[in-house]
Amino acid sequence: MILSKEQYYKRRWFLAILFLGLGLWLLYLGYSMLGYNKEKDELFSSTDTPCGIEIKYDKTGKYRNIHLVHCNTTNSISSVLDKNEHDKLWYVIEKKIKQIGNKNSFSLEHNELKVLDYQYLFWKDKLYELKIDNETIIAYEMGSNKIAHTVLTVGLLWTGFQVWIIYTLLTKGRKVYDESFTND
């Protein structure tokens, strides 16, 4: 089925607006990715005892991630632990259990957590650094912004191209498509 000039023109407007929305989404995504890459002096620091620590094991995926959810008085902050960080966390906790002589299970509730000293850096809902009893569990690392810059650049180029197409549709209108439908 061949489209008429009017149908082709309407379809081009629809696609231009749809792709403009995609470009704006890429800009938002790139900007958001840059927002979570913070310098150490921009992070919030706290030594408060958390209300609870919850460890979730993701065994459904290929990588079997370990998620640490650290609840403080205002919100929950979380991080993904690798195997070494997980083992270090349990080493520090078990060492403290032996020091206080607790033979029962350590349930990581607020009363048991008071015996540990905490220092952590966070921003919004992300835990960047965690020290328990002066042992670094999660070390601060400044991440790379390459992917964020790439997404932001692609979003800028894509949005600019779609704005140019919409400008062409507004200024030249159907003349562009009339010329493309004429046979020589």
C-alpha cells in the first residue's frame, strides 16, 4: 500500500515528535547518570547506628548479586556488595559477636547493631562507603563518567537532529514531500 502525500506528511510529524521524545529521554538519562557520580566531599556523612541492615541475595540472575540495604532514621540506602565485601562484613560482625560473648544468632536488629561503630557516606538512596569498627567494608570509588557522557552526547545529537526535522516540516511544510514525489 502506497501512502498519499498527506498520510506521509502526518506520519513524518508523528515520527519526528516520537523521536524528539526519545532524544529528550536520553538527555534526562545521561543527566541522571552524571548526578549519581559524586565527589567524596559532596556526600553526606553519618555515624548513626542504623535501624537495621538487610542483606538480600539475588539468586535468580546470572551474577548472583548481594544487595545490602542499610536503614537509617530517615530513609533506606543501599549498595551492591561483591563477594569480598560480603565476607568482610560477616567477618567484622562475627568478630564482634565473639567479643561480647553472644552465643545466640546475631539478627542484625537495632539492639545488636548498637555495639558496632559505624561511619558511612551516602547520597540520596545510594551507599558509597561503609566502615564498621574502623574496618572498611565498602570503599569509596569515583566511578567513570564515560557512559553518562556518551548517552548525553547521543541525546544531544539525536534531539538536535529531530529539532532540525521539525523546523524543516514547519518552514517548508509539504513542499519537501511534493518535490520528493514528483517523477523526473
